[in-house]
Amino acid sequence: MRPAWATTATAPPVDYDFDCGFWAGSGFFFLYMQHVRVIFETRTSIQTLNQLEREALLRREDALYYTFYKKLVDGPDFWHGYEQLKNVTDIEYPNSVNVLQRFYVLPELVAAYFFHLVRSGYNPILQPMQFYFEFVWLMGGVTLLVLYLYGTLLSENVFGGIYGVISYLMFHSFVSKIYERPVARENFAFPFIFLQMFYLCICIGRVIHRQKHSSRLFMIFVLSMFTACALLSWQFSTIIFATQIMIVMTSWNMNTMPTHVANAFALDYSLSHLLGNGIAFVLSHGNSQLLFTWQLSVSTSLFLITVVRQVRSRRHSNDPLQSDYFSFKFILLALVFAGSMQEKLVDVLRRTGMLNVQDNNYVHYCDLWAHWALQVNVNFVTNLSACNPLYARVAWSELWLLVKTLIVKPYCMYGVVMLAMFFRKWRKSNVPATASQEQRERARNYVLEDFLEEHHVSMTDMSNKQTEQQLQQCFKMLESCDHDYERYKRRKAKLQQQQPPARDDFMKNIKRLKAQIHRNSDKQRKERQQHHGSQLAAATNETKEQAELELDQETGTGTATETETATAEAEEAAAVNDDVDDDETQQPSNAEEAMPAPGNGNGNGSGSQAKPKAKCSSRRSSSSSSGVVPTANTQIFNMHYMYSFLQMVVFTILGLAVRKLFFLSFTQGCVIAPTICSKVWYHRQRNIFWSVSLAVFLLSMFDPGMVNIREEYFPAKYEHNADDLESMLEWIKLNTEPDAVFAGPVEIIGTVHLTTRRPIVNHAHLEMRQMAERTEHAYSVYSRQQSSDIYKQCAELKIQYLIISLDECTNEVRDDCDLLSIWDDKQPANRKYPQFCHELLHKQVPSFLKVYTNDNYGIIKMFSQSVQIILKHAKMPEMAM
């Protein structure tokens, strides 16, 4: 028996069971739901708060969307609230707004629908906010489940999925703000985006592996539904999908897929985006913003390119351009054509009255990128949005934390292992090895055993001179390797790879024999159908004799027995050949290709060597298992992995530009980080893979993993309701009319509308041009303009109460993000005047009356100059706790 060190058997690639992976991921799903639920309760103590204090936790557009949810759940049934959302007049007073068409309210619609089902059938006392937050935690659990499956798919082992989940939890404060902003649109949209990316990788991998495209309708349906759900939940979804389409278009050149398969897949992929965009447009009651998306332009261009390529492939079967599937000029021309066609379609629909087209909201984000890239002041609202912490640039310390944990730690560890292995091999190669007599004899016995097995000869055949010469060549090669059996096998494998013509000739002989066997089998089958009874046996013997004669003529064998043996052996070798043809990444490891087949004195040709080669390849160390290990290049540079990696790069670029989107890079990084090294080492040297991966895993768990988790549960700098907003909301509810119109800072004006039900004239969606103009008029109180100009702007909006932030009324410029600094840049001629709101707090100004102040906010009542108002202050009651 051969010792363990003499064989280097490698396990075959693992066939992963995604059913088991799904159940394992379900455990992470429920654990994550409990994790974020506990963190949110620890930070907010929401169970001890009253309704006003709970609603005061929601700020900016989050409060606005929860207002829509309340309208849906407060009605007698779901459809009553649904109809109310079609005509809302208290969020952009006095204009009427169709919320279903203007905002991204799919999550609220789904949550409210199931809330009515649960309340009417199971729990009549169900709390709306509690149910809404449980829906948020559920969507977060879906994200983690997909992350686990995604990581398992790319790394091809369960540890990759587990590593991705643990990394996600370690960087939870970076990858998700679900416990700080539960109502944020990305918390609902990203699970669908992630599902779409995961399923797209599955489809790409299936097409590359099978070299054919099947289940086309199902693929289009699934991708389009995920795309539509994401588009109806978050305005940034279109940007993400646009980058995805560009990545697929540009990276598709790297594959060697047949043209008709690539055409079919690209056509279905582009149709899924177009169909998803159409579904979202219909369900949103004709949201015109979906007609301005970059996703629609690039998906249309991809569709046009694919159609052109299909037409060319049908007309010119030998077109030399087929290798250049997506040339750069085609991409540019298609983008220009699709963009112009998109604008023309919108213009036609607007002129015919079929579509009420609003302004393109994505112009606001273009202005933001121009502001960041060129450092120019575009307009007031752009500068105001740029100072929003959600849109600020990512700090270099946060970026270094990502690079250090997800890149530096694992790859430095792998680099150390690689260097250690290199120096070990280098030292062994330079030190002359002096093998003992016993080791020499053992190595010669191994070589002799290999020779007998590979060439299918016995000891009686060793008297043949040709066989003896070939055995002596093997012994000489062993001596040149200092009787090191491992080095001998490696050198023999190299010689095998350097002689591909020998293998080609062998395969041709196998295919020729296979065709001959099929012809004989068909002939025998016909003869069996013509003869019956005793004649059947005679006809069978005659057919066998004829088949043996034909095979003797083809292969040059001398006897019928040898022909019969070659036939059976060729069938087995042909089966091996089919497997090789189906998977081009597998490499043969038959050592006999390094030298010609030995003669055994019987005149056997190449056909008789099929059995020894196939048998030897299943026994030797280079492919001793049932499967052949793919190369590192094939493992890393497959199509779906390349897409996932490039998508992470794009996410990183977007995250560096917009802080709000940086969670995309962290999340995708948690999927990619455990995969590269595992794809190189997992199928080759598992001991190195497990030791290094576990070391990096444990190091990252303690630092920064446990530090971040402890900070999440017990934040050192977290202050709850430090701005005393609840007291002002209580005053508004008790001392203002139910139909009093309010305006104020975008951070809290949505909360005022949510808790008091008072109409408002502005909100936090500054990307809408009309809302940007309204916000600029409301913020004029922070400028140095004259009181008459400010009153005129507020009177146009029919504002009755104006909320101001006292921190911005200091008449001093502290940094570039101060509202006074932004106004000075916009109106440099007014710098000689004092700030209006500062004067308003300390002096009596006609038409403006200060009616309420606390440490952070003040309320100004506006009235006409011809009317004298005696405001009787009602006593401020204590808040009910």
C-alpha cells in the first residue's frame, strides 16, 4: 500500500445543497430580527413612551411616509385609506397631491394591507406602529438571508456565507442604519435589489455552465418583479440598476459563450428591466419620474444592441464582428439614441395630454455631484442638501476601517502564508537531497507500479525491448529528481501538458471507434427486428463477426478478441471524452501522454490504450477523485463573480460620493471579502484555507466586531430627544387652530404634520423643484433680506406659523454649512445687513410675532400689517407621560 505522503488526492468540487443553506439562513433571519429589535428598544426605550413621543422619533421624510401609513391604517378598511392618498392637500398646502403617483409608498401600502388583515382576523388590539416596525425588521432579516445565500454561492462553501453574515453584524453601524432610521426608503428597497442581484448571478452561472439559456419567461418574470418593487420603494434604485446594466454590457465581452446564447440572455435581461419599469409606472398611477430614469435609457440601449446583433447573426452567419459582442461604438450610439428617444416619448405624451409630466427630480442629484466635484455653488437648495449629514462625504477613518478589516487583514494573512510556502519550496529546491537506499528502492517501486497500471502491462511483457526502454526512461527521470517521488510526478505532469497533439490524436481515435460502435449497434438492432426465434441467435453471431472484422481493418489489430476488448474500452473512454468536452476547465492528468504508448509484442495500436489511460487518470493524484479541481483563473474570473466584484467597485464609488449610499459598498464587501481567497485555496489546500480563514475571522470578531456591537447596544454619545421637540409639538396641538398652516426646517416639519395633523407647505423631498422653491422661501427668514420681502414670500405660500431653529439665528458664520453663510453666498449684496431671524428674536418686527420659544426652536405667527392681533397665550400644560 502506498503511504499517505505519496498521494496528494484532492477532493472533488462540492455540490452545494441550497435547501440546507436556506434553512441555515432562516436561522440568521430570525436572529437578526431579534438583534435589531433589541438594539432599537435599547436606544429608544419605545415601550415606555407615549404616542406623541414615539412619533417624534421620526424625522425628515421618514415622518412624512409614516403619515401616509397612518392614513391607511386609521380608516375602516385598506381601500378607504388608499382612496384618500389619491387626494392629499395638507402636505403641500394648498395644492392637491396624488401620493401614490408622487412618492415611493409601496412599503406603506403592503404593511397597511397586512395590518388590516391581521387586525380583522387575529388581533383586534394590534398597534399600528408596532406592526410597522416588525415589518421593517422582517425586511432587514430578508437582507441578511440573501447575504448568506449570496456569499455561499460565490465562495462555493457554507463558511463564505457565515463569514459574510458575521462581517455584516460586525459592521452593522456602517452597513445599515435600520435601528436609527427604521422608515428610511433603503430599508425596504435594498432587500429587493439584493434579491435581484442574487438571482441574476444564479442565472448567469447557469447559462455559463450549461452553455444554453432556458426558463426564459420565469427569469424575466422574477427579475422584473424584483426590479419593480425596488423602483416603487426608493428613488436611488434606478441609479443602482443603471450601473448594473452597464456592468453587464461591458463585462459580457469577457465570456466565450455562443453568440445565440448571449443574444438570448441579453434580450431577456433587458426586457426584465423594461418590464419592471413598466410595472412600476402602472402601479404608481403614472409616476412621470420613472420616464426620466437612467435605467430606462441604458436598458433600452441594451435591448437595441441585442436586436441589432440578432439581425446581423441571422443575415451573416460568419460575421467577424460576432466576437466583439458589445463594441464601444455600439454602446455609445445606443445610449444616445435611447436617450433622445426617451425625451421624445415624454414630450409626445405631454403634448397629447396623456401624461402630466413634472420636472425631472434627478437634476437635483446632478447638481449635487457638480457641487462636490467642481466645488461650485449651484443654488440654495443644492448647498442646503450638500450640508445634510446623509449626503456628506465619507470620512477617511470610516473608509480605512472598511479596507483594514475586509481587505488588509485577510489578504495580509494569506500573503504571509504564500511567502512561507514560497520560501519553503525555495529552500527545499536549493538543498541537495540525498535519499537513502531504502527511499530509492521505495520510489523505484512506486514508479514501476505506476508504469504497470498506466500502460496495462504485466511483468511477463517486460521482456519487450520497447517496454523496457520506456521504463528505463521513467527511472532516469526519477534519478534526475533525486529519487523524490513528488517531484517526479510534477515533472511528468508538465511533460503531459507540453504534448497536446498526442492527446488530440488519442481523442480522434476514440471518436472514430465510438462512431464505428454506433454503426454496428444500429445494424445489429435492425437485424434483430427481422429475425425471430432460432434465426435471431445466428444473426447475432454473424453481426459480431462482421463487427470484429471491420474493427480489425480500422485499428490494425490481429485477432477478434483484441477488437472486442478495444470496443468495450473505447466506450468507457468516450464517456470520459464527453465529460471533458462538456467542461473545458477540466484538465487531463494522464501521465502516458508524455511519451508514446509502449508496445507489448502483440501489435496493439492507439485504440487499445483507451482503457489504461482512463483507468490511470482515475487513480493518480492529479485527478484521483471523481471530479477535477478547476484552476484558480476559472474559479475567480467566471461571469457572475466578475459582475459581483465590479458591482462592489461601483457601490464604493457611489458611497464615496454620497454618504447615504456607502452602506451598499459595505454590504457587498461582506459578500465579496471571504470569496477570493476561498476560491483559490478551498479546492486545493483546504488546511491552509481553514486555518487562515478562521484566524482572520477570530481576529475580526474581537476587533472591531465586538467593539462595534457593544457600541450599538450601549452607545456612549447617544442622546434621546435632546432638542425638546415634544414640548413644542404639545404646544402646537393645544394653542393653534386645527387648520393652521405651518412651515419650518425640513428636519422637523414632517414630524409636526405627523403628530399634530396641521397642514404644511414644505417637506424634506428637496429633489422636487416645486418643493425646493417653497423651502427656499421658508428659509428666507435666516437671510439678511428686508422684512417686507420675507413677508411677501411667506404670504405667497399662505404660511400662518413659521418654525425657526434658534441655533441658526446667531448672526454669525461658523462654517460653510451655516444657513447664513449659504445666504451670503447667494446674496452677497446683503452682507451689510443683520440677520433677520436674529433681529426677530430680540426686537418687535411688524407682521411677525414670536409666540413660542424653547432652547432649540421658536414659533413665529404671521399676520397682515393692517390687522392688530392680541394673542392670548394659553397656559402650557404638562406633557402626559
